[in-house]
Amino acid sequence: MSVIAPKFRLSYLIKGITDNLFWIIVLMTLLGIPAAMIVLIYIDFPVIDGEIWNPFRVFDAMTHPERALPLVKNFMQTDLFKVVAFPGFGFAALIAAAVIFVERKMLAKLQLRVGPFYCGKVEGILQLMADGLKLISKEIIIPAKADKPLFWAAPVLFAATAAAFVALIPVAPGWVVADIDLGLLAVFAVIGFFPIITILAGWSSNSKFPFIGGIRALFQMVSFEIPLILSLLGIVMLTGTLNLVEIVESQVNFPWIIFMPIGAIVFFICILAELERIPFDLPEAESEIVAGWLTEFSGMMYGLVQLGSYLKLYAFAALFVVLFLGGWNGPWVYPIEPMAEIITDGIVLMPDALVIKDIPGLPLFSQEMINGTIWFVLKTVGVIFFILLPRGVFPRVRIDLLLKIGWYKLIVLAFVNIFIALALVYGGIIGPGGIL
Amino acid sequence: MSQKLPPGLQLEKVDDRIMTLNVGPQHPGSGHMRIILKIDGDYIVHCDPDPGYVHRGEEKMAEYRNYITNIPHLERPVIHDSCNILYPYCLGVEELLGLEVPERAKYLRVIAAELNRCVYTEYWLGIYGIFLGHSTMFMWPVGDRELLIDLLDKMTGARVTHAYFVPGGVRNDVPPNFEDVCLRQVNYFEKRLKEYADIFYDNPILISRTKGTGVLSREDAIKLGTTGSVLRASGVDFDIRKKEPYDVYEELDFQTNVLKEGDSYARSKIPWLDMLESCRIIRDALQKMPKSGSVRIKLKPKPKGGDTEVYHRVESGRGSLGMYIVSNNKPEPYRLKISVPSFRNLIAMPHLLKGELLGNLPPVYWSLNYWPVEADR
Amino acid sequence: MSSADSTEIEKSEDSSPVYEFEKSLSDSISKKFSNVEIAYVKQNRIRVNVKKEEIIDVASFIRDELHFDHAESVSGVDYPKDKQIEVVYHLGSYTDPLLSKQILALATRTQREDNPHPGNDSSKLPSLCDVFPSVSFHERECFEMLGVYFDGNPDNRRLLLPEDWADIPPLRKDFAIKGR
Amino acid sequence: MGTATGIIRALNSGIKHIATKRFTFRYPEQKLKFVGDGYQYDPSSGVGIAGYKGRHILFHDKCTGCQLCAIACEDIAEAIAMPKVEEQWKHNKKAIMPQIDYGKCVFCGLCVDACPFYALYMTNDYELSSFTKEALIYTPAQLQVKPQVDQDVEIQIDEKGAKHG
């Protein structure tokens, strides 16, 4: 009796695990540790107690929490941490991953289905990990007549541009990767890259459906960028600044959505179009043009584009929060009292003072930052819910209707919004020297 | 252009703009067929449907099999609508053999046919939804279809390929408490159908998308010989259940749905209205059905037809489905032609798609109520 | 329209073997064309056999005078014994409520060749495409399945069979299925 | 204004259904209940008895080896063969009984209709998959085993929606 699948044996499994472990240890010792050393040598270390630290002393200090915590806190102030972990890529990717999971479960619930269920025992919580592993293990196939450098570059550029967009978003007071005076202008500049990347991807794969998809994406993004920019002009007029942090700070008392609901609606619709989400997912309309400009991407190249598009989703939702919903501003929810105790007394790990009682360097994060982050994440999740919901409710629109919406309706509404802002400014209600 | 070209070649200015797109057979929006499109910009200038990817030669196969063993084969072209495709065959063979079907069997046939029509239409509607990018409208109909599949399962013993109709009645009687279960599930199904209105049929985006696309005028619909929902969406009141009632449709209380617009929206709405009407028919038939009685006439093992020919047609989920059986005193039919509605509606496709936007391909194509497997037979 | 329907029902309730309405239809055809043979008149079904030279005239008469406006199906039947292939057009009507039950089978025959070269032999018929545009795809199917070429059909290409089909047309009786 | 109300109604309908019961039928954990013990046929009245058309069951004490089921299947699926069995029955002199190849069977049940001796019925067992084609051929000995089925889920309908449970 022939058997297709080989029989499972425990010894094979153990052998596989030990093999993998062996190779990981060999490669780590031969390549990983030297590489880490080289990297650490070129990083500027702080001067503590009049001594310049070196990598060896850092490793030494890591074993001692009393000395490690200040080091960690120091590290958190560096740009590297901001870019890689908290307000930057890592935080955004975490939210993006949560969004994918929530989207699938919510859509399933709306459609009376179950959704991901088996992976990770609890309601399929590890489904995304499984999908990622699958994408990584897939072979990357490149069409024979594709323009290979551009074809390779397109997904990488897409993810990188989305990450650059993320870098501009202020999450909590003082926590922004790139705090620049012309922040909003920088956002527009970054958004302007996406149509170029999509047409690059569509054209370089040298195939008909991606080409049509790329052209559609170009039309769609270009025509929706204008109302998108116009709808934000009102806020710029009222606040008199382009700096996103200052825009957030100007909304301490009330968010701008109270005065500019029309602008918010226009901006929201433009977000949907820029993100290529249903009802505006024409560039990826699978029943018309297979998968649009993504048709020829396979394996992790597709995964990168998906990562980029969900980062972009987070970034746009966050931008909506920053501009219209007041960013991190919100009532104080984070408890103050226990925090103060920790600062004064330290964490009591054991009754006897044998173990460190007072840990210098705590707290790692200020309370404003934690409170601000909580509000920011809550508002962002709310906006993301409304971005995800249309996927279950609306069909796709047609290209001519889409362009009509963009050029006729949204631009007019955006101008109405600008006039409202002008009336508010010249009426002396808000703005420089206004009543409020 | 003073370019030197090899003999026999010409530079064609217009064709430089035109791109040929092969939509299918490996395309999420094609089904088991290919549509060769020529597009100028975003406009379709030429459309050439190329069916035949699932051609199985059912008509040739039928010539080698006797009137009973043909049954499981003939339902293969549309397994989702398998009762309706066997219906004209059974009517035709009954006329050939001179059989009179028992009254209860007639009602059971009507119930099974209407349930099957809903099962097919739900599947069709699901694909119409996903073609428009409306994933909820794919999941809901395919889920609600389960209610009726469960009923058909109890009734016929199989989920899709029922092989329930035979010349001379139906294979078996329904289980004891079938009427109650059927009534309960059909009522719930009708309630669910009405919930489709908010999210799909009254959805302004859907209306703006499909209203006025692929308009088939009344004259063209008649001229091109379209049938079923396509015809009735163009304003022609022609339903074979009303016009040439077979079995007990004369005694049942229902109406035909006609819309005048003739566009993709009307063509997609007619099957939905038909499903609501089917629920009425099923309830009415359950009420009027004789509570007991024979459901099948015993046949000889290999019945022989006379030396004649019959043509019978019924209203299937897609439209008029006819069977032309030529018999020559043998247990096998001499020639069996299945005149399928999908194939007849396909004739309208090149006519409708010319001049449309590429984005209108899915709604126009699928609103033709075209089932590729059935058209290929 | 309702009155027309009621008269129809009365007629069918007569249960007399002669169907008057159908008979009147067939009589009007045989009155106009002397060569036409009325094969049978059954309830709601009429069959008319015509010569292939006359078929366009008869079809035009049926369309214009009797108001049959579309073709339900076009079936080819192979008769190797007679060395003939029969093509049957089943015609119906949407516009005339009197005719909504009626199916008129218009049959004609053409020569059959033992070694067919579809399109290049004598198995030819005039196409009804100009009279009934709805027959276009049916005639294409008939051409590839039985090798009957339809003169005048603008589109006599393959439809269902694969492009590399090199055997004889499969619905002919001498095309045998393997193992049968 | 019609567009706006339409959009709001659609969104409302979508949000409302987030709270509706899930209809999904979780197959390997749940199994759907069928009526009766499978499709059966009464040759005296010529009418079948409703039931699921699953795997067959063969009653060795009734089978006469008449081959009518194999003849019925001849033009349909050619799934039934008649091998010899190592059994002695008075009514089955030839000692042949049907053996069914479920790789070919289409589960139409016309073989059950053909049996005049109440020997061949169908059962509720539909989980026949195997790794090899040989394992799909059920010998007469395998066919006489009554299947163990654990099917108890039905569609339940109440105010909040329908579910399998």
C-alpha cells in the first residue's frame, strides 16, 4: 500500500528541532556575535561617571538591573528606538497586525461566519503569523519579461514609503520620529510617492492586468489627492501652522471635527480611495482585472505590499485622529497614585533589602505619554473600524463614477469647507485672536 | 509613415490603441469560459465569448443510455439546478411512454423544483455579489442556501445531485414531518431574503454602479431570443410556468415579475423577486398537496419510446429549458437536444458588452444569468 | 390578452384530437407554400418539413405573418440511412400572446457525406441568421457538431469543441464513443 | 438625500448583523443529522423511502447474486462489480455479491431501485475518503457492516437567527 504522506515519527521531529538548533548556534557564533560587536562599536555610548562606555561594559551592565535601567532609558531617547520601536515602525506594525486580525474576525461576524478559528487555539489569534510564515516560505516568481530591478524595488519602496509616512505621526507629547515644522507638507509629499510606486509596479511586471491596475491606481490617487489636500487646508488656516504636533496641541479644548465635519467627511472618503479599500478598491478589483497591480507579485513581495498597505491604513487613520479628533488629548485616565509610590520607594521585590529596593531610572515612560498613547490608540482604532466596515457593506464603484466623485463632489465640498474655515477666521471666532 | 514593411503587413493606426484581453478561463471573473475582449482605453470595442471549456458531450452520451440511466447524467450540466434540468426530460419521456403522473408526485415535483430554483439563484446571486466586490453578498446567499439544501437533502437524499425526478413521478415520498420543517425553513429563508434589500438592492453604490449598464431593449431581447430573467427584466412578460403551465403550476397562486429597464440592475433584481415568489409557491403547494397517495408509477426495466419526437420546456432558474427528444422505438433516445437558457442568453453577451467600460464586464456578464457548465453541456 | 388566454384554455379542455388553432396555423403555411409538408399537428406543437431551397421564404413567412419571433433551439439530427442530416428549428413567440404556448418545429434536410470536410462539402444549408438573429450561436454549434455549413451565417467558427479537434463532427452517428 | 439615507441604512444593516448568530456549520466537530437510516426502496410498491444517499449496505442473507444492481449501474458509473464470495447461501448458488468502487459511484441510488430482494440499501455514512484508490473499493464483506454514525446537529431557528446546533 503506497502512502502519499510519510508517517509521523517523534524521532524525526526531535531530529529536525536539534538540527535547526545546531545550525542556529553555529551561525550565531560565527556571524551573529561578531556582527553585533561591529555594530556596537560604532554606536555612541553615553558617558556615565566620567567614563566612556564600550560594548563590553554594556554587556556587563545588562546583568545588573540597577545599572541596566538607566541604560535602557537612555536608549529609548535615541532616534534608533523611535524609528524602530515605539512611535515608528514597530508600533505601527503591531497595530497593523491587530487590524488585519480584527478585520477578518469582524467581517466574518458581519457575514455570519466564524473567520479564522483554529490557528492559535483562541479564535484563530495566530492566523496572521501562519499567513506570514506561508508567504515567507513561498517561492518568489518573477515574470520572464519583467523589468527586474524595478519589479524588485516596487514592493520594498512601497513598504518603505508607508514607513516614512508613519514616521511623521505624533503619537504622544514628545513622541514623534520626525518633528518637522512643515509636517503636513511632508505628509502630502510622502502620499505623492504612492501613485508612482503603483504605476512602477504595474508597468515593470510587463503584464496586461497589472498595467491596467497601475493606470487605475494612478487615476484614482491623483484625482483624490486634490480634495485630500484641500480638505486639510481649513485646519491649516485655523491653526496657522503646518506642524502636526502644534496642530494637536491646538485641539486641547475641542477637536476640529466640531467645526469642520464636511472637511472630515471629505478627508475620510479620500482616505478610503487612497488606501484602495472597498468601495474604492478598483486597482485591485479581482473580478475585472485579477488582482490589479499586485497580480504578478508572489511570496514575500506580496507580503511586503500588504504590510505597506496596512501600515498606510494605520498612518491615515492616525492622521485623521491628529487632524480632526485631537490626537492624544483626552481626559486623564492613567492612574497617578501608584506611579508616584514607585518613583519614591522603588519596587519592593523582596522584604529583605538584599535585592535592590530602589531602582533608579523609573519610570521608563512619563504619565502624559502613557495617557496620550492610550487616547491616541483608542481614537485610531475607532477610525480604523469605520475604515474597515465598508468592506462588508458596499460593492465596488466604477472608475468613471469614482472620478466623478473625486473631481465634482469632493472638491466642491472641500471648497465649502475652506469657506467655513475662512468665515470662522474672519468672523473672529477661532484662529489667531479669536474668541475661543 | 514611409516605413518599409514586409509584404502583406500593414500598419493599422487604430489597432495600435487596441489591447486584447483574455478574460478567462483562469480568471476570477470569468467562470469556465473565456471572453476575448478588445479594449480601447477603458472601453470594450469587441467581445467574443469562447465557451466550451467544460463541454462533456451530454447529448452524445444520452444516445447510448436508456431513458432511466440517462437521469444521473443529464443533471450534471447544472448540479445546482438539477431538478429543473430533469423536469423537461421527465415530461418528454412521460409523453413518449404515455404515462400519467400521480397528483402527489406532481406537487412534490413542483416543491423540489422551486427549492432547487432558489438554491441555484442564491448561488448565482452570491457570485453576482462577489463580482461587484460585495463579499457579504457572497457569504449571505451561500449561507442561506444551506437552509434549502437541508430541505432538499431530507427530501431527495442528496445535497446537490438529487436524481429525484424520474419518468412517472418522483423517486420517493417525503419524510413524515417534512411539511413543518419545510414551512419553518422557507419562512425564515424569506425573512432573510428581505434583509438583502438594505445591504444590496437598495444600496446606492450598487444602484449607481449597475443602473443603466448593459441595457437590453425589449426589441433586442425578443430578437436575440433571450429567456428567463434577462427577458423579463427587459419588459417581456414571459414565464413558462404561467404561459405554458406544466404539472400543477396552473393551480398555484403566484405572479411573474417583470421590470422595464433591461439593465444589469433589473436583471439582477428579477431572480431575487422570483425567489420571494418561489417561497409563496412552496407554501401554496404544501397546502394544496394531497396528504397521501402514490408518487411513482412502476416502469418496465428498459422502456421503449414510440417512433416520434417531443419538445418540452420548463422555466428553470435561468429561463426556458427545453428538451427535444427524438425516439425510434428503442430504449435509448435517437437524439436528445438540450436547449439550455444559458446558451440562449450568451447570444446577447457580445451585443451588450460592446461599448461598455471594462468595469462593467462583471455585472453585465453575470447578470445574463449565464451558467458556463450548462451552456457547454 | 386575458380573453385570448381563456379561449386557449377552452380549446385545450376540448380534448378533441384535432387542435383547431394549431391546425389553422399549419393550414396557412401549407396554403402559401405547396411543397411544404406538415409532419404533425399536436397540442401546442407543429412540425413543418421544408426543402432547403425554400426555408428562408418559409421562415420569413412564419416570422412576418404568423409572428413567431425567436428560435428556442436548433437541433441537428443525423440520419445515416437516408444519407441526410436534418436540422430542426424550434420557433416560439414572445410578442403574440396567442402563440405563447406554441412551438413550431421547422425542419429541413441536407445531404450527408460519409467523409465529411466541414465547410467544404455538400452538407450546406442557407442560414436563418437574417430572419431570426437568435439562431446565430445555435447554428455555430450545429456546424461543429454535425458539419452542416450555414451559408450566410457571419460567424461559422468553432464554439464548444477544442481548437485542435481533428475528428469527424461528434454528433454524427458514425462517431463512436470509446468502449461503446 | 436618498443616497445618504441609503448608505446609512446599509451601514446600519451591516452593524446589526455583527450581533446576529453565526450560521456556520463546523463540520468535523458537528455532523448534520439526516432523516432515517438512508435511502431505501420498496420493490413491492415501487417507491423509495426517503433517506440520505450515502455508502451502501448489503444484506448477505438476502442477496441472490442476480446482478441487477450491476446492470443498473452499467450505463451510469460502472461502479459495481460482482466478485465471488467465500460464503454458502442457499439462495445464492453462484456465490457472487456486489462490490462497489466509491471512486466511481455517483450516489444516485438507482442500484437500490433495481434490487428486488431488499438486499441493497444506502446508509448515512458519507465519510469515505482514503489515501489510496484501492481502499475506496468496498468488498461485500465491508459493505455488510452497519456504519457507526454520530450525527446529531440540526438547523435551529429562533428570533435571533438560525444556527446549527
